[in-house]
Amino acid sequence: MSDATPELPGEERGEAALYPVMLRLAGRRCVVVGGGAVAERKVAGLLECGASVTLVSPEATPILEGLAGAARITWERRTVSGKDVARAFLVFAATDNLEVNRRVAQAVSEAGGLANVADDPAGGSFHVPAVLRRGGLSIAISTSGNSPALARRLRQRLEQTLGPEYEAFLAALGQLRERAQKSIPSAEARRRIYLQALDSDLFEHAARGDPAAVEARIAALLADGAAAP
């Protein structure tokens, strides 16, 4: 048996690999520091995920002002302080001042939280990938901060390949999975059904928007699974 220590990902470069994860942000307190265009994008992404968003900035764009006026976000109209980030789940430092952003990230780190620093991937504890969404399907692309432009380009290519029909297909697969879990006790039988569904005409029926055909295919798959030994 060898006593050699296995090489870890990123070890050769002297840096640790990023850990990919999908977070549930519904109801979580997230803070965006800054009131410009970058802050707009961060706020929009957080609201899409149901986060409870607090904006900290003396000034803000008209769009952010409108969100605050509609009570979609909480706006603290002042410079940031330590108490703003102390209990936040995520913090986005998105001012146009790199030194301010870094001080915010340091305060978040000291409080045990997670911070993203705009235009400074190494300055925070997490990166925001380029994301393609098709209903419940989410594909995130990260270049570890080396080239956000490449991440966006790759997302655009995927958008051309994975159209809105995949949203309908995923919804059909979700129906199949829910019903299979209730009616087919065998985990192995369920696994076979899920794989069969991927190679069946379920995709075409869902993409065409034919609920009767979708239902018929799901019923047939469930029947085959129930009959299998």
C-alpha cells in the first residue's frame, strides 16, 4: 500500500477548487452594498430566487428606487456599516470603489458570512456563475473568475441548444417521478423508468404542448415499470 498523499484538485496551481452549490434563498436576508447598475443585476437575481433583499447605499438607480418604493426591497440610504452585514446570509459588495468592496468582504468574513465582490473574484468567498434557466432546469457556468466573458459566451451557446421546450420536458419528467415514487416500490424499477423516459417520445409530446400524449406516455411508462420483475 502506498503512503503517498493523493493530489487534490487545484493543488498543482497552489489554489483550492471552487465548490459548486445551488442555494435556497427564499426568505433569506441578503445584502447588496452599492446602488448602481451592478447592484441592479445582483438585486434582480436575488429577487428571482425569493430572497429578502436589503440595499445599502446613499444613492440608487431609478430601478432600485422603484423596487424600494414598491416594498420589494429594503433600502438603507447611507454608507455601509458592520451591523448591515452581521446577520446576512449572502452579501454582495457592488460599489464602484474597490477598497470599500474589500472592506465589506472582510467584515462579512469576520462575521462568518459569505461575500461576493464585484469585479474582484479573489476578493470574496464566492463567485456568481453565468446561469441558463429553463423552468426548473438551471445550468451554471463558472470560469473561477478567470473570464466571465467566456462564461457568458458559453451560456449564450447553450441558450441556442436548450430552448424553452426543455422546461415542458422537465415538468413532464417531474410528474413521472412524483407518480412513480407513489406507485412503484422498487428503486431499481423507478430508475429504469426514468432512463426509459429520456429515450422515449415524451420529449416530443411535451415540446409540442400535447398534454394528452404526455399523460399517455407517462401512464405507459408507469405500467411497464409496475409489470417489471
